[in-house]
Amino acid sequence: MRPTSRRMIHDLDATGLLCPLPVLKARKRLQSLNAGDRLRMRANDPAAIIDVPHFCAEAGHTLVESSEDGDTQIYVIEKVG
């Protein structure tokens, strides 16, 4: 029988923080996670719409999902290897 892998989802509330703090906090949190774990980050900095996808592309992480809840953006980032 093959063991199932479980992805841990960690939350980061970066609302109220301005550029570059949301990305810096996400980078720091992702460092402590295992490969395959996911970080769900909430941010309301308008620059995050550009910064978060760029950070994921540069760092090699996967931006699994991005959505909006009112004026707050929600990002789900999967840590890669």
C-alpha cells in the first residue's frame, strides 16, 4: 500500500503591511516549511498583486491560487524542493 502524502497548509496574515514586507514575511515563513507544504497568505497591499507572483517565479515556488476577498488578496504558495 502506498502512503498518502499530506500537505500542511500554513497561514500568514500580511494585511496592513506595505511592500516589500508581505513578500519578505512569506519568504521567511516558507524557509521553515517542508517541500510540498503550502502557505496561504492574506495581503491588502496593492503591490502584492505584482510582487507575490514575481517572488514565486524567482524563488521557484508554485503560486497555486490567487483570489480576492473584498480588498484583501489571498495567495496559496506551494514550497518547491
